[in-house]
Amino acid sequence: MMASGGEPPATKVVLLLVPRVDASFHAALRERFHVLDFFASSERWPLPAFLAAAAAAPEPPRAAIVVGAGLIPVDAAFLDAVPSLRCVMCLAAGVDFIDLDECARRGVVVANSGRVFSADVADHAVGLLIDVLRRVSAAERFVRRGLWPVQGDHPLGSKIGGRRVGIVGLGNIGSQIAKRLQALGCTVCYNSRTRKDSVPYKYFTNVHDLAVESDVLVVACALNKATRHIISKDVLEALGKDGVIVNISRGANVDQAELVRALKEGRIAGAGLDVFENEPGGPGELFAMDNVVMTPHVAVFTAESMSDLRDHVVANLEAFFSGEPLLTPVLPHSPVN
Amino acid sequence: MMASGGEPPATKVVLLLVPRVDASFHAALRERFHVLDFFASSERWPLPAFLAAAAAAPEPPRAAIVVGAGLIPVDAAFLDAVPSLRCVMCLAAGVDFIDLDECARRGVVVANSGRVFSADVADHAVGLLIDVLRRVSAAERFVRRGLWPVQGDHPLGSKIGGRRVGIVGLGNIGSQIAKRLQALGCTVCYNSRTRKDSVPYKYFTNVHDLAVESDVLVVACALNKATRHIISKDVLEALGKDGVIVNISRGANVDQAELVRALKEGRIAGAGLDVFENEPGGPGELFAMDNVVMTPHVAVFTAESMSDLRDHVVANLEAFFSGEPLLTPVLPHSPVN
């Protein structure tokens, strides 16, 4: 049991390397841990100086809370800078910016967000899919610009039911997407490193063949060396001119330059994208296209998921500081999505 | 069997009173029926003159194809103008613009679109619900306006799972919406004229009580005297400031002036609207609001549903001209949604 009200133990030192954490998250951390907050530090040190000062403290940090989006890579240089670190808590499911082999070699345990975000990401993926196929955002602009009384009917959308949707990466998020698509009457098929015996969906050993048999590809895999640009020019060609890409995983799973080119040249029909190779921002060449729906990497963000994440992070860190196994450990080569 | 290639029988005369019908629909009709097309008529007669000429022909029309949206009400005056009519084929599920009692009194049978549109409307309803709760269209504008790199994080959305969604009108469309919402982890409850013993959802005898117990109200009932403005000021108040309205039925099922006022004053949280009291157009007062998603009455429109509708209309008219029962008859007071 936590003694409430008292100072957190000076030995439970946690580096917080995340730019945006809400007040309740901050409070929950500070109640239990001694927090060194890089982005809130009034000194506005450069990161190396901040890490050096932390490492040189009488009680150096044993855990770090990090987030993706390329902000602060957890690589050998980072781990060298703070040799006291024994735990990295990642506020995302995807740990592509963490060198898991290097962490393992040094005895640094890594946890990710586990299933905290899965339902929200799956909902967002389905929202993007419906939006692109049924032209919701495009129709929205049409109404808001006052074009409805002037131009009359908006172009027809495509039926969702009966669509063959190929899911790239059938982990927890992919499985939750599949469940939702089944309720919409879609035919689900998938590619992943291994066939899952527990699911009724057709398995493809590679994404190219999956694309040939799919009307829509939903990218839901982790980003790693094997999946970077897995949605390549060839895959886009295999998907074809009536095909749609939905990506809620990581921007770099898609060869964005090829995607932009295929969209501009009408070689695929549309895209629903929550993630990009250039974040924040997104590909400006798509900003005037009506067959593209773009959201700013928000698939994980709901008020409820932020509160769940807070509890999840605290529980993982408490486990770590108590010498217990992490709740959601990530090992090198372990499937995370 | 239809003899192909020959002229359609002169006795199968059909009035076509629909402004937009695609080429394949036209061809399918003209192959089988003698079509008098009001909106395509080169004379550009006023409707009364067009109907008078049709009624005075040696073979006056026995069937009419009509559509809603207040274009041409099928009332006593209309039926007086073409007394030869014995069948009204409506290209929508909702027959609110057809005086069913008057039709029944005169022996005019009425058919609607049956279940042709149900899945598409349900998909669109779910798309609007996800869009409003997860702020998809708002986030879309944020990205397209280039605000993401400038302003950083977009406001959090709300989780879909666990939301209590009240469906107003649990007919075929409402039931399909419910099925989809269950896959999203929502708790479904409903109001309809009668309790449905075959469904597991909680039943409310009136919309006010349903609103009290709901986070989101999805309006999926037919428009008639009992349902006009069923989403009233009182119901909006019962729904409350965190509540969301989704309407894919008819604009007049919602008191639009009250809805606009509630949105402007923050007395409800948001709305997803495919239908309006002023169509085409929609309420301009909402065009700058980020918590509202508006589409131009397109929930039924997909390429696939248009093709299904064509087959459905032909089948109903063939049945009528063969003296057989309609496939999807609508009787006075019969539930259509």
C-alpha cells in the first residue's frame, strides 16, 4: 500500500521524456515517484546536459517514460548517457524507436502500452475506412462550403458490406479491427508473420498476395526492419486503382512518396491515414484531395485512453520498483501489434 | 420472361417523377416499361400540365416512381390528377410524403425500397457516430489547414466502447445500427412503438427516458405525425451537455431550430447529421462548428445500392403489372423503419 500524502521515496527516480502529459497523469506520477521532467524543466537544457545531470545525481533514475514519434530514440547512446536506467516505459504500443536488443543486452526491461489503446485505434481505423469509402469528410466539405444547393447530388460512395479487407498485422489491434469489420459485413483476410490458428480469416504469407485479393488494406503492424515500407510501390500496384489504404500504425510502414504518387495518378482509389512519414504535418500534396482522409496521429487519443494509460504506467513502474515482472513487457522480436 | 429487343408493351406505362436516375436504371426501366419521364421531358412542362397530359393519353400510366425529399407529395390532389394510377413505387424507405390512407382508399398500392438501403444507412450512421465522438472531420480540417505542426496536439476524442447509445426506431435500419454498435462495444438501448421481444437491448417506452439513459441518440425512425420533432427541446435537455445526436432518418424528426440552439449554447456536445429540415442546404449556423458532422442526405447512396435499387424497382413493377403482390408493400400504419 502507498502511504498517501508523504513524499515519494527518493529512490524511485523516473525520467519523464514526454512532451505532453495531462495534469492527472503528472499528479499520479509525482504522488509515487521522484520525477525528473525534461520537457517541463525550467532550465530548458539540451537533452544531453539534462541526461548527464540526472545520471550524476546521488540517486540517478532507474526508469524512463518515453514516447515515440521520433522524439528521443532509446538507443545505445541514450542508454550510455544514463547507465543507471533499468526500465523503459513506452507510452505507445509501437516501440520502433527503442533498440530492444541493446536494452536486453544491458538488462534494461521495456514495457509498452499493451492493450490500452487497441479498441480506440481499431475504432479509428474503422472510422477512416467508412469515411473514405462513404466519402464522409468530402461530403462534409461539400455541405460546409454551401455547394449542396448549388451542385446538387454529391458523388456516390462505395458499399462497405462485401468489401474484402486485408489486415496487415493481426495482433491485438488488427484483431479488434477484424471483429468490427465483420459486423459491417466485410470479408476479412490478413497477413502476419505467422498464421493464427484461432481466427477464421484467410491468411496470406505476404502482403503482395494479400493486396491482390483485397479492396482495402488496413495497416496495423508494428514498425520494424521487416515492415518498413511494407506498403511498397509493388503492393500499391497489386491493390489496384479501386483499392484503398488505411494506415493507423506508423507512417514508415508505407512508402509515403509512392503512396502520394499513386493517389495523384489515380493508381489507387483513396486513403485514410492517421500516421505519416513526416509528423507533425503530413503530405501537403494530398491536402486538396477529396479521396483522402487525414488525421493527426490521434487514433490512440481519447480522454478514456489517457486515463487508462496513466493507471497502466503507474502499475508497470510500481511493478518494476518492487522487483516484480512488468505487466506488459516487450522483448526483442516479440510481437507488439 | 421478357422478350428482349422488342418495344415494351404500351400498357405498362410508368410515370417517372425522380430527378436523378442513372443510365443503367433508365435502360432497365425503358427495356420493360413505357416511361413518361417528368424531369427529362424536353417540354419542361409544369407538373400539373405534365400529369394532365399523361392522364389524358390513350394508355394512361398505372404506376408512378417517386422519391421523397418533398419534391412531389403523393396526396389527394396528385392522385386526382392521374386517376389511372394504381401503384406508387417509392425509391426510399421513408414514405412520409405519401398519403397512405388516401392511397388505400383509392386502391393504389404503395411499395418502398424495402431493405435495399438498410446496411448502407447503418454504415453511414456508425461512420457519423465515430466521426463526431473521435473528431475525425475536425481533425481532417486541422491537418488540411496545416495547423498540426503549428498548434501541436488536436483535442482528445471520446472512446466509443462503453458509450450508451439509444436508438430511436428499431426497424431494419435501427437493428443493423445496433448490431454494428455492439461490435464497437457500445451499450445499445432503444425506443420504438412496441417492444421487440427478439432483441437483447433495453427498451424505453418514450424517447425522453431513453435520452436520460443515453450518451448518444441515433434517430432511425420513420417520419410521421407521431415522430415529427420527436427530438424536441425536452429530449435534447434530457440528453444533456455531453450528449450527441446522430440523425440518418428524416430532418423533421428533429426540431432543427432547437438542435441548432442547443449546439450553439453548448447544451449538447455534438451532432452527426445526414438529414435536415432544409434540404438541400442544411443549417448554415452549424457550418463553422467543429463538433458537428454534416453530410448531404447521402446515407443511402452507394454505387451498389443504386444497382440493387434498380433491380428492386423493376421487380416490384413487374409484380404489379402481372397482377401479383408487391415485394415490399407499405400499408397505412405499417412500420417502415
